Amino acid sequence: MVRLSRVRLVACGAFIALCWACGSSSTAPSSPTPPVATNTITITSSGVSPKSVQIAVGSRVTFVNNDSRSHNMQSDPHPEHTDCPELETVGFLSPGQSHETKNFVTARTCGFHDHDDFSNQSLWGQIIIK
């Protein structure tokens, strides 16, 4: 009986050590993805990519809908869409369509989202104008 208890104790200790070794991998917390220097934002079933772009003052951004469904891209905040009027020209995009913003003439950050699917955070992003 004592021998069986020792076997169980050793087996239990080995199991705990194995679990600890497997679960002890250290991963650094993910940091926000830095903005990409591009003037194109692509929409797919996975969301917008890149989520953050950086452009020069006076530039425009093109939104391309490569998803199989339509999207209605608007400026923050929802539902007013008043922060960045330059985004008004994007609006409704059918599958395969692309629309360009107006020129961004003020240095600032413009958030955007899909008005028709606002709760879907994969369709949120920002344009940083410098």
C-alpha cells in the first residue's frame, strides 16, 4: 500500500513538472503595430489591412474592398462621422470597388470604421497624417 502511494506521488510530481515546463514559455506582450507608410487600405473578410497607415499632409488614401460583401467606411466617431470629413468620399464600397478619400490637409489622426458593422473591431483603423 505504501509502495502504491509512492508511485502515485512520483507520477503526480512528474505530471506537475511536465505541465509546468510546457506552460512556462515566456512570450512578450504584443505591442501595437506601428503605422505603415502606404496610401492603400484593403478590406477583406479578415478586416482592414493595415490597421494603421501614416501619410503626408496633402495626401489621399484609397480603400479597396477585396471582401465578398459590401462595407460602408466612415470617419469616427460612430454614428456622427464628424472627425475627418476627408473620409466622406469613401462611404459605401461594393465587393471589388475602391474609393479614394479627399486630400488630408491637417496633421492629425483620423479613426475610421465600417458604419454597417460597427461592433466588428477588425474593421476599425486609423490614418495618421504628418
